[in-house]
Amino acid sequence: MRKIIHLDLDAFFCAVEELRDPSLRGKAFAVGGRPESRGVVASCSYPARRVGVRSAMPMSQALRLCPELIITPARHGEYRTMSRQVMARLRAMTELVEQISIDEAFLDVSERFEQGETLARSLQATIREELALPCSLGVATNKLVAKIANNTGKAQARGSGPPNAICVVPPGEEAAFLAPLPAEELWGVGPKTAARLAELGIKTIGDIAHWPEADLAKRFGKNGVELSRHARGLDDRPIVTQHERKSISQETTFERDVADGAHLRRTLQEQAADVARVLRAKRLSGATIKLKLRWSDFTTLTRQTTLPQPTDDAHLIASAGTQLFEREWAGQPVRLIGIGISGFQTGLQQPTLWDQPDERSERLDAALQSLRARFGDHSIRRGLDLDDEDIL
């Protein structure tokens, strides 16, 4: 019987900020960008949450809900440092640690002789005493139930501060624990699936568990089979200690909407150069180029294209991204633009007759950016970037 612990650091960014500035404790504050710069809430304290402030909310909206809200800029370097210290404590307990994000992880402690709850309480105390950070934990026989247990424990916590919750689901009680919870709590049940389930009269996880699996499979395909298994508390996924990177991307949210085509194309070129540098550093090349655009009304679209062969060349990435951009952009203001690459192949590509060596290509990109900064955006361009009107 496996023993799985799910750990979540409570309001992690805010907890780190309170260590830096203890005067923030007990106050409504948010970590994120300024409203005049179209900032969003990256994290918010529990007093701020009580008046409706939430992560990913525009900071301007957060201020309307809580006029006295204190805004603190994000210090991602400090958060990464603290996260590494937390993960080191987890790995001191077991080597089987799957880090999900900067503030969340699964542990498989099946080989430890202690009870799962005992290990969870020990881990919570260690992180509190050595790092002064609050955290909540869920304990169960698999990842699915441990995660939902943690969410449930935090939701049931009382008090004005961090939940510091521990919720344990004993072996054999997984289905009974899940049964009364809303169907949306189950992995794989998003808004659309929840609406279709509601049409069938299915409102709780227990309702899903009692529904014929064959009918769920007919209505939802493979996902229907997974829904049936998960609703009964069944999940045999292992702890994954290493994750393969699936994409590399860069995106920019402008302080003010941009309708200047030259500015947008230049931003894509700069982003492509950043993506290419990461590719070369990791000795990767990719074939699928993705463009992301967000208009001023928050409508967001993504478009992608696949190159004939994988590349790590900034110009090829920028060229593909720009072609996608030209197909979609009709002069309307742009709030966000981004470019990414996936479909990775390990190892650098063999250069063709027309390719430049990586080092020379990087020096060329740097020189172009330097000249544009001194003499203007249109002072110099590659020949391949010119269209017919430019040449004529």
C-alpha cells in the first residue's frame, strides 16, 4: 500500500514577503505588478482573499475590491531560493519527490515505516521551524486523492491566517472520502465536462462513481473511463522525479496596447532571440513554432506551424512567428504577444551551407540590436527580412 503526501506552501509568495517585511503580517496585500502597468495578482494574503482578491486577477480590479490593498513587487529570485530550500527538506525525507511547481510537490514515502500522517506533521514542523513558512499537506494512497485531500483540508481550515492544514484519507476509504465532493473537484472535470455531467443529473464525485462506466466511456471517450476510475479513488500514477521540458517560450504584456506593426515585429524578433539562446544552452532544437496574441478585449488566440526540420536558429524562429502574426493581425491593438517552440530534438542541428555557426549568429543578432538602439529600429535589417516594397 503506497503512502503519498501532497505538499502545498500556503500563499507562498506572500509568506516570503512577510519574512522580508514582518509589518505585512495580518494586512491585505498582493504580490504583482502595478495597476497602471496592467499588472496582475501573482499571490495575495489571506486578509485580501477574504474580500474577494484572487490570483491572476487584474491588479486594478483587486484595488476596487480592496482600496487599502498594499502592492508588493514580485521577487522571483527570492522565491526560487526559498523553494529550493523547501524541496531539499522533502528530499531529505525521500528521494521520490515530484515537484509540480515552485510551491507544490508530491512525495512517495511508502518505504518509510512511520505512518503517513506522522511524516506529514514532521515535515510541516520542519518547514515551519527551519524556514518559517506555512504549508498544508494531504495524505493518501495515491496522488489524486492526496491532492484533493489537501484542497479539502485547506477549505475546511478556520482562522484568519494560513490554513496549515493536514488532511489524511486512510487506505480503503478513498471512494467514501470523494463521494460527497462536487464533481468539479475531480481531475479531468472542467467547466464544459461539469455542465455535461449536470445535464445527466451528476453533481458529485459519488454520482460519477455510481454511473455505468460503459456509458461514461460512450459519452466522453477515454476521459470517461478515467472519470469512472478516479471517482472511485483509483490512481496508479507513479511519482515522476524528472520532467522532460515540452516547450520554451517568451511573451510580453505591453503597458499600453500596441498597434505599431514595426514594434510588434521587433518584439517577436527579440523574443525569438531569447528562445534561441535557451535552446542552444540546453542543446535542443525544435520544429513547432507557436504564436500567442491577445487583443485589447482580452481575446486570446494561438497559432502554430511546423518547420521542415528542427532548428535552434533565432532568425528561422522569428520568421515563422512573423508569418503567423501577419496572417492574424489586421492592425488592431495588441495587449500581449509571445512566441514559443516545441517538438524538441536533443542535440544541435548540423549546419547547412546557408547556416551560420551559432557563435557568429549570436554576435550578429547582438550587433543588429545594438545598431537599432543607437540609430533607430529601421536603420538596419537583414536582407531576408525585406519585402518587395522595401527592395523596390
